[in-house]
Amino acid sequence: MAPSWPLPESDPWSTPFAQLLMDQLELCPGDEVLDIAAGGGIPAFHLAEQVGTEGSVLAVDIHQGQVLRARSIQGRHMPWLQFEVGDMRFLPETLPRFNRISGNLSFMFFRPNRFEVLKNLVRFLKPGGQIVLTFPSMGTFDSLWVCVDEEMKRLNLDKERKALAEYIEERPSANQAKQWLEELGLERVKVTEWPLEIFTGPGREFLEHPLLRGGFLDDVYECFEDQSLAHEFMDALSQDINRFTPLLAQRCAMSGFLPGQ
Ligand SMILES: C[S@@+](CC[C@H](N)C(=O)[O-])C[C@H]1O[C@@H](n2cnc3c(N)ncnc32)[C@H](O)[C@@H]1O
């Protein structure tokens, strides 16, 4: 029996965002999809299964390791799904046009000029095509940022506090996403947000939480020039997680259609 490719139930981060993405994406068998920031293949495998043999999915990620990992999972299955190394910010003009562009947990990486990257990406849509991107929007883990800021203030860490404020300010918001999609002339623009709680214990469990550490806590460490001070600060903070739990992420999906011909 051919394997099926549902979104993995055990994934506590990519899958909840990908579910929101799939909810917004109007996908039909035969669709030609560009999936950006494809990582290990969430939701590229699922998309490929949905579009079927008549469709295609080009899944692009900047890291070769991710692409190789996804290819090894794929093996000989679904040859209409292709994983390639590429930078979603600078896609080659020679790329074909797609009727769907998806990007799960992607929009936050549209640096340094998110609007320009979005504008470039929309050029790869066919008339009538849809783009859907998900990302953790402004408000994500605010309870933690408030607590970090209070602690920095209490300890007179002024430089670090300023760096934190700049980091918080730089995060993409749902309102901004909506405004930009409209500015680009997209139709049926829809931006939705759903909260998602992330569970953790104190101490190392918090500091080494695979999701928090990679995507978020590293950004706090980066606010410090003195990394031993950063570790001391974060170790102390991690002892009393009641100060900033529940930890809520804002799951955001932004969607719009290029006007048809
Ligand atoms: C949070 S992961 C999401 C992966 C996958 N879509 C998922 O939901 O599990 C973000 C991915 O974006 C990729 N990425 C970051 N910047 C990129 C860029 N400029 N172009 C393409 N991929 C990028 C990273 O390598 C990483 O695999």
C-alpha cells in the first residue's frame, strides 16, 4: 500500500502552524505549488499528496542539510515533489509561475526588507494564484519579553534592554501583513491569528526547549555582549517560570490572491 503523508501529529510547532496554512490554502488536484522555507518537508509532503500526480510541488530551503534530509525521507515517493536548495528572498527569474505559493513558518525570515521579499515572491504567482504564509506574529511569548525587560530594568542592563526593545519591535505583526498584501493589490486578503500554548518546565527544560531555544531564547542571549552575563541572567530567569507562563504564541496565517486575467 502506498504511504500517506499527513501532517505529523507529534510535532508541537510546525504542525499547528501548517494546519492553519492548510485551512487557508485553497488547493486542488493538479495545482502547481511553490513551498518556501520548506525545511524537512512540513507541509510539502502533505501538499504533494493533495495535488497528486497531475500537480507539482517545488520545495525550497536555504540549508542544504534540510534539503538532503527531506530528499532522504522522500526516497522514490511522489516524483512530482522536488526539494531544492534556494534562497526564497532571491529566487531566479527563470523559475516558472505557480498557482499556489505556501510558506509554513516563513515570513519572519523575510529579512531585512520583508515588504520587498513579499513583493518579489508575488511575482511568481500566476494570475488568480494564491499565496499563504504562516509565522508567529507580534504578541508571541509577550509574557516572557515583559519579564525579561523587567529583569533587565531591575539590574540596570540598559544596553541589553535597548537591544531587546529593538528585537521586539522588529517582529512582524498581523496588521502589517494585511496592509502589505493589500498594498500589493492582492484580493480576498485574509489574515488570521490563533493562540498556541507551549509547555515547559523550569531550568534546563526551559533553557534547552528545542523550540524556544532555537527560535526565541537565542535572541535574548544576543542582546548581551557579555555571554557569561547572559547565561547568568537566563539561568536565574529560568528558575521561576510561573512569572511568564502560560507561554502563548500567536499563530498567524496571511493569505491573498493575485487578481485573475
Ligand atoms: C521554522 S523552519 C520551517 C520549516 C518547515 N516549513 C516546517 O514548517 O517545519 C524555517 C525554515 O526556513 C529556512 N529558511 C530560512 N531562511 C531562508 C531563506 N532565506 N530561504 C529559504 N529558506 C530559508 C530554514 O532553513 C528553515 O528550514
